[in-house]
Amino acid sequence: MTQEHPALALRGLAKRFDTKVAVAGVDLDVPAGSFYGLLGPNGAGKTTTLSMAVGLLRPDAGQARVLGYDVWADPVRAKGLLGVMPDGVRLFDRLSGAELLAYHGLLRGMDPAVVEQRAAELLDVLALTDAGRTLVVDYSAGMKKKIGLACALLHGPRLLVLDEPFEAVDPVSAALIRDILHRYVTGGGTVVFSSHVMEVVERLCSHVAILADGTIKRVGTLGQVRGDRSLEEVFVEVVGGRTATGEELSWLSR
Amino acid sequence: MAVPVTEPAAPAAPAGPARRVAAPHFVRLKLRVLGNNFRGQSWRIALFVVGVLVGLWFATGGFFALAAPGLAGEPRYALLTAAFGGGLLVLGWLLLPLVFFGVDETLDPARFALLPLTRRTLVTGLFAAALVSVPVLTTLVAVSGLVVTAGALGGWSAGLVAVAGVAAGLLLCVAAARAVTSAFATMLRSRRVRDLAAVLLAVVAALLGPLQIAVLAAVRQADWDRLTGVARVIGWTPFGAPWTAGIDVAEGRVWAGPVKLLITVLTIGALLLWWSRSLESAMVGAASAGPARDRRGPAGGAVAQLFPRAVGWARRDRFGALVARECRYWWRDARRRANLITIAVVGVFVPVMVNLGGSRLATDGGQAFGEATADSSPVLVSLSMLFVGVLASVTLANQFGFDGSAYAANVVAGVPGRLELRARMTAFSLYVVPILGVVAVVLATLLEHPAWLGVMAGALLAAYGSGLAINAFVSVLGAYALPETSNPFAMNTGAGVAKSFLTLLSMVASAAAAVPMVVAAALLGDLWLWLALPVGVAHGLGAALLGSYLAGDVLDRRQPELLAAVTPRR
């Protein structure tokens, strides 16, 4: 039955913090099997939207459905299909990489033998085996992203939601993460990730949505959104940035 | 705490004459941060106001106690109240932050690491900022009673010396609190000396024992000459010097006033120097908890590594994983470890003091040693055990705050609330129940009443279990974010009052839930010696299970809200 449903469907999601409206009614359909990029400048509401979509932040209004299951009404079913890598959230970082994976796997109700096997494989592929029993808190930023991704992948979710997966990652690790995500999508999974790096989005995504000021400004396949221009041009036009005239900040050049 | 540091601490660009950064900037910055924290959070303001009012209530009591000798014109009590009252105050400032309350780290030293400030500027600035707090205000109100006493007994000159003394004494209190917590934080951070730190903490707590015994002895015998002698000695230590300076002048020893002020100032200087030493390591070492330990190569698979040997019995499922992770955290997280050490130290020493305090006294008084333990009784023992059990469980009052935003992993995985709470209680109990057992055995041995072991263990477990239940609710409903610093004693602004309130509330409620154990000890006599242990175990276990059952429901409904509450604002 899940084939008829989009992998992720957001309807009218809204959230305000005190007086500031962070997300003002987001509607989004992420087709199953797509590689979906959520683009937006800093403070556009990307993290808030994704947090509400995966059950980390209660929305003021609206619905989020994962393959047809309501994240807020039927969290157990929905969360079982989800793999999440939040940004700006700590991991249980006083565990070693292997311990952290075991924790996540068992928490998802997986069989210990399967956890052992998959954890070893993931650590190997992500080149984290050398870290041995180093605690995750002592990992580098890129290693933390990789172990976070491993935790999200471990239980074989149908939908992967990643917040800024390429932030602070070196090119080698980024290439590795890209390859893994590609294989995941080829194998029938769906990926939604947020970013503000155009190159990555242009290279990876089949679909794109541009979010600014808490609303979706453009949405569609990469070709539809981009047209015959570069994605960056479209993005700057939609978001509406300012350019330095050269007059201000003159004290910088001395 | 990401406050735009626009005006005060931001140094002017290297170009042009840089404006000097001084203490007032830090004070203004702290006030600004405090104000911003209150913005739009009416419950925080309400808590703050209530905290101030309660503080002032106690402060007024202290004021009249310290002013009484002057108001009543009883010069012979003046020195006593000043030396003992003031000494206790300093001791409180020294120990309470370590044991209970933590220090307000609104201005986290680590945030200043990148600014071109000399260590001297930084220490004086942070010190000045530390003076802007409710406890300092209340202490000031209380000790100004000493000025009244000195003024009433010795006129203007004595009053003025007392003003200087009281001000210096207040500075001493704050400097002592800062220096000691900072030093202990450094020690607990470093893996090499953290055990030494635990021992030191124990020694510090042990110092309370002789002091209490001395005070009790003095009060009992009411030997004023001897007491005055003790007070005079205390008056020449940093504990009493600032408070007694004015009294000395009033009593005609004019030369003593300046000398005592000098003692105080030198002590403050030494404390600030000490503080500035450990401050440096707090600024630099904030990023990491130290170098990776000697870690042997992978032993067994991932799951085998997660489970410590003590949790080997647990099934390899969700519950087991939660327990194993919590167990690892109670040891690896400096903040949690500090709490465990506190439980162990306070848990052993307080009951020993309460129950043996009287008996040593009896031997002091020259009575036969056989009667020495006559002071203690099953009721008194049960009461002190109640305190220890409640104290141990109150550590969990903000158990989700320890996790911070990492708790998101459990929310994403959709861990049921009851399972979560039961696992957390189990993991904590794996550490605490053995500690409680040691407490009971040590005390029974010291009291030479092995037969009371059951009563003690019963009261301990009943209080501990009730506490677990109450704190399950408190931790779900009253969670707050802990700052992400490496100082295990640090708290967020405004959290101080909230924390104290929640702690008090949950301690009172837990104690009330376990009071039947004390009543039974008083009413049932010898029968209770046999019944106490099974009843206590059943009481504690039942309460804990019921608590996790009911609070688990609340948790299920509040998971995202709880996550938001424990995520530090950045």
C-alpha cells in the first residue's frame, strides 16, 4: 500500500517561536524513490521544518505523513520507517562509534546479531574502524557526521531525513557520503536533505524545493526549478540577497 | 547564551587606541544576559521573584540574629555570634556549591578565550559579575546585622570598621566559592586526578564532623569562657576575621581591626590567584574532555562493547541498551560522576555525624564508653537514612538535562516513556544501591548495633524508591537545560532558583512518602527490626514501579516538549 503514498507528505506545517514565525505553512510531497534537496538560506526554517516532519518538534498546525503514516498520530509506525540525522544535535557522544551503533540498533528493536554485522560493515565502509574505541566526543566534525549517518542507516529505513549532511565534511568524506546515499536511493530508498550548497544539490538531487522566510518559494524536479539557468542564479533571485557596493567596509583593505 | 557581545567585552579593533575593558563591562554583560534570559518567559520571572523573596526572608532572620547582641546590648554574645555565624556562612559558601547548588556560570569563562584580555582583567571582571547575584544580596542583608551590632556597641568607628569587614567578608565568600568549584571542576575533568578529587571532597566533608561536634559540645556545656576562646581563635582565621573586625574595635582592641581586614584581603587575593590558575584550564579545555584514553582494540562486536560487565545479565534488547548506555554515562560524563561522588561522600558522612555526634560528646564528658551510643535510636537512624535515600534519588531530578539534545535519538526512535524511565532507574540503581548498602553497613558497624542493619537498609531503600518515583515526574515536567561547558558545577542563569526549588520540592515529597518507615520504627519497637527490610524493599520497589508507570504516560505525551526543554539555547 505504501507505494501509493509519497515517502513524505507535509501539509500546512507551521511553527512560531514567541513572536517570530519560523515556518508559515509548508506543503511538500516527496515522491518515493526521489532524492530531494531542501534549499534555503540560513534561518529559512529548514531545520524547523525537518524537525517537525520527523517528530522532534511539535508543530503549531499541520500534518506530516511518512509513507502514509501520520508522524504525530501514529508515531510508532512512522518512526519505524524513518532514519534521521539531525543537525546541531549532539549524539550520545560519550560512547565509542561501535557502542553508539549498537545502542541505536537495539533501540530500534533489531536483532543483536544483525546489529553486530551491520555495525561492523558500516564502520568499515565509512572508514571509522581505525577510530577503535575512541569516544565520539573526540571524533572530528566529519567523523561525527559519518557516524550520525551510520546511526540513521543502521535499521534500513525507507525514508532518510538528513539535516545538513555535508556541513563541515571534507571532500573525501563527502564523496563517500554521496556514494552511499546514491546506492541507497538506487536501492529504492528516499532521501530528503537540507543544504545551502548549490553544487551538491545540483549534482545529487532529482527534486528541489527552495525555502525562504518559512514558506516554499519554488518546488519541482531539478529541471523544472532550474530551467535553463544555474541553480545558484535561481536561488539568489528567489531569496533576494544584496550585493556589496564596495563603499562600505572600506577599512578592510589597508 | 549566544549574546551579541556588541558593546562591552568586544575589544576595539587593533586600530586606534583600544578602550580599556574593566569590571563594569562584565557586570553590565551579566545583567544583559540575565535580562535576555527573562524575556518572554514569565514563569522564569515569577520563579526568580519568589526566589528573591524567600532569600530575603531568610536574610532578614539572619540579620536579626546577627544584630541581636547589639540591639539587646549584650556585648558578651557579640563576638560569639560574629565568629560562629560568620564562620558558618563562609563554610556554607565554600561547600554548598560543591554539594548542592552549583555555581551560576552565566558568563562562561570559555567564551572569553578568544578575546585579548589579560588574565587579571578577566578574573576581576568575572569576580565582579559573580557579585551580582541573589545569594550575594541575601548574604549582604544578613551580615549587615553585624554592622548594627558593632555600631551599637562601639559607636561610629566600630561601625565603619564593621562595614569594611562585612564587605570584605562577602568578597571572601564569593571568591572562595568560585575558586573551590573551579578547582574541583578542573580536577574532575582531568582523568588522572579525578579520584584524588573525590578523596579531597571526602576530606572536606569530613571536616564538617569535628566542627559539628565542637559546636554541639559547646552548646551542651554552655561553657561561655571556653566558647569565647574558640570564637576568638576562629576570629583570627579567614573564616571569622572579616566578621569580628568591627566587634574587636567595639571592644577596645582597635589594633585588631586593621590586622583582621588585612588577613581577609590577603585571603581574597590568594583565592583569586588560585581561581585564575584553574580558570585558564577551564578556558582552554572546554572543547574536549581530555585526550582519548588508552583504548584496547575492539573486543567483540558492537553490541558486546556497549554492555559493561555489570550489565552483562541484561537482555540484548531496547531495555538492555538503555540501561547499558546509562551505565556508561554515569561513569563517563563528568557531571554525572560528580553527582555520584557527592552521594557517596555525603551519604556516608552525614549519618555518621548525626548519629555519632552525640556519642563522642558523651565520651568527651567523661562518661563510660558503654553508654556512648545511647543517643542514637532506630528512629534517629531511620531519619538520617531517609535523608540519604532522598538525597541519592534527587540526583535524577533533571536526568534528561544531563543528556541535553542527545535525547533526540530516543525521541526519533520512539522509545516508550515507561521503558525509558524504568531503564534509567535501573542503571542509576546499579551504582547507588551498592553505595547505600555500604552506608548502612558502615553506620551499623560504627554504632555497634548490627541488629539495626535491617532498619537502616529498609528506610534507605524505601526513601530511595519513593524518591525515584517523585523524581521521575520532576524530571519529565521540570526539566531544564544544563550549559554545555566542562564545569560539572555550572548552571544556567535563572536555573539556580528553579533548580533549588525543584530539588527542595522533590526532596520534601520523597521524604513524606517514606515517613511511614520512621513512624513504624518509633511505634513497632523490636518487631520492626525484622520487618523493616522486607517492608522497605517492597515500599521502595513498588513506589519506583508505580512512578515509572504513571510518569511514563506523561513522558509519552511530552517527548518533543521535553527535548526542547533540555536543549541548550545557543
